[in-house]
Amino acid sequence: MEKHATSFSADQISRARSEFKQAGVSISEWAQRHGVPPSLVYSVLSGKTQCTRGRSHEVAVLLGLKAPPNSPSVKNLLPGHLACAETVGSSS
């Protein structure tokens, strides 16, 4: 049995891959639309990347494999300065 770096289930990854097929969009095309390297998307979908931070985390969020950082369940886990970092410069 192959060990994957991510904590995503095989069902989650399978679901993400099937959504590409159902939409008729290639992984490379999706990656280009979202400004990420196709190789990184393939790496995330193959479980070779931990997706704990940076671009791989961003890809996992875009694919729906991880919760977005601004979701209530994630905000409650972040220290105060990280949870409110997005709102610091956004007041009008």
C-alpha cells in the first residue's frame, strides 16, 4: 500500500478528479485559469504534497480538499493576529 503525504481520503481526491471530467476541463486548463503550475495540481491530486502551507495549500483549498482560511471553523483555530490579518487593511 502506497503512503500519501496528504491527509485527504481517496474519496476526496477521486471526487475532485471526477469533477474535472464532468466539467470537461483538463487539470492543466484549470491550473492555468487559477494561476498555479499544473505540476503542483497533479502533485496535490496524487497525494505527493502535504498541502500544509503555501501554494500547495492554496491549490487544496481551490480544489475543495481543505477549508478556506476565512471559514468560521478555521478562523476559530487561528491565533488572533492571523485570524484578523485579512481585515487590517480592508477598512474603507
